[in-house]
Amino acid sequence: MHLFSGDKVYDFMSQRRLFIGLSLVVTVAALVLLIMGKARLGTDFRGGTEVEVAFSGEVSADEVRRAVAAAGMSEPDVIKVDDPNAPSRWLIRVQEVSTVTEEQSDAFARAVCFAEAELPSGCTEEQRATEMRVSPGGDKISLRYRTMPDLGWLRERASAVPGLVLAEGANNPSVQNARDNKIEVRLKSRGDQLMDAMRTTIGADKVPSSPLRVEWIGPKAGKQLRDSAVKSVVVSLVFIMLYIAIRFDVRFAPGGVLSLAHDALGTLLVLILLKKEISLQTVAALLTIIGYSINDTVVIYDRIRENFPKMRGATFAHIINVSTSEMLGRTVLTNLTVLVSLLAFFVWGTGALKDFAFTLVVGMVFGTYSSVYVACPLTEWLDTRFFSKRKAAKAAPAPAPAR
């Protein structure tokens, strides 16, 4: 199937200055917005609690926000989730996480008679706890006693600790290991507190007994994930540069890598302008875009290298025009095939799958553009600026010795 005539040569390089300028604007704009903190980072990167709820009746975003405010949580993100099976499905995200502060931990230890030396007032040696551990999620506290304590007494004392709310249920606290006198006290997580506040504010007839899912991540872990995401993209670009330098020529590597950085930043710019969330799924999509885009660039590079010995005496710009024109049909057919598949996920997908497909579609458009108007012009500039001068210097005859 031939979409383009194999004999016609399109003059892509004649407009290279215009498109390089446009690409610089896109890249700088993306960097500026990222530095200014305009990116809408997801819970994965900034930390917080995320609750997804399918309400039984119609609920507005303002109602959900009022319920979040009633729970004492600030800056909620309330996002409508498109789901034909659940028309009133919402994603609620807050920055607070379930944590037990050092002061709360000390107060809880005194209340449940945990001490390494002198016992707190009101505690006896038989009631001494020998071990206390707070879960990383801040929603469970494990205790070990010398003798099995009375659970009613333990619940009464634990409930009196300021700032900590015990989870509802007759079996809380509960015995985890009777032989070792091990007890577990469950605390209300931020997700539980949020659901309670919505039942009070919106009504128990609309709010379900449990959410579809609850996820949380601490600020420290979020920063580590954010740093790891940046490192993964940078490392991939470095190894791709090494591959191109070894596979083709040193002059091809910078243009290829800069075009990939342009694709990633251009995609991020679109996501920021559309106020899309930047999450781990976005990073996975960006790495996929980088892998796909370099494949398209390498195909054109390979044809350029094949045409070098066939077109001796031609300018580098003309060789690029010929090579890109020869591969234009392949590029269009391949990208259209992938785009049709991605558009199906975008149109009929929901949630994270829809956002992932959208990111890939945007990235593929940038990748196709950059292979022609970023990678090749930069390679031609490097060849003209550095390599051609070096070749000319080597080819120049040595000056005749003075007599």
C-alpha cells in the first residue's frame, strides 16, 4: 500500500528553523511550568489519601467538598469518574494521611501501660505492656503484654487518647495471639473518617457502607517515587544516547536524545495545560513514548546512513529530505495503526486506562513530529557545525615547507 509517491522528495528541511523555534518554545514552556509547580501531581508523588466511592444517588462535587471540609481535611481534589455502571462515582483525594505523631504515640503508650522503666500512673505490673508497634500506615497498633489484659479496660483507656479514634466494631481491640498475649488496636484511617463525614453530611442513604478502594502514601515515600521517576527517564535517555552513538555515529546521538526529551516535555506540557494528573501511570506512558519514538527516529537514521554512499556529493539536508520522504509512508501507516488502537482505549476506557491512552496519543503525535523536525535538523546542524569542519581540516593539504 503506497500512500506517498516513492519518487517525490518533500523538502522537510526548508522549514527547520521555524519548527526548531516552535520546539524550543514548547520545551521551555514545559520546564517553566514544572519549575513553578503548576503540574498537578497525583497522590503517588505528593502523598495523601485517595478514596474512590460509588454513591447510591446523585451527588455534586460541592456536596463532596463540604463533606471533606467537615472531616477537617483541606484542599480536596474531587474528580468525577466516568462509569456507565455507576453514574455517581467520584474520586476524592486529600493531602492528609493516617499518621500517629510522636506525641500521640507517647500518650497512647502511657494509656496502655507501656513503659521500659517506671510505669505510668494507674498501671500495675500485671498490666504492663512489653512491646508496642505502630503500623507504617498509622491505622494499627500492636501490643504485647505480660499477662492477657481485659479488652474492655484496654478499649476504654485507648479511646481516651486525644487525636486517636478507634475503629468501630465489637472486636476492637482484638487478640492476635493468645499464647504471646498479643493484642491489635485498629484506628480509624483517613479514609474511614472521610466516609463517616460524608454519611453525616450527605446522608447514609447515598453513601455506601464501604468505598470501592482506599489508597494512601506518605509525603516521604511520594518524594522518593518522584525522584525515582525522574531518574528512570534520565537513565533511559542516557542509555539510548549510547546505543545510537554505537549503532550509528556520534553525530546522530544528541539529536535523537534531545528529540526524546522534547517528546516527554511536550507531552507534560499538554497534560499540565489540560490540568491532567501526573502520576506513576504518566511516567510509564512517558517511558513507552520514549521507546516508541526512538524506534521511529532510528528507522529514519538507518535510511540516512544507507543513502550516504549512494548520494555522494549531496548535502546532508538533501539526504535527510530524500530519506525522510522514502520512509514517510511507513511512518504514517505504522503510527495510524497504533493511534487507532489507542483511540479505542481512550474512547471506551475509563479511569487510569483512559488517561494512559490519552498520554500515549499525545506522545505519539510529538514523537512523529520530533523524528522529522527535531532529531534530523539537530543532526544536520551538528554535522555542519562540527563534523564537516573536522573533515575539511583533515582533507586540506599540508602547507609546503618554507625554503
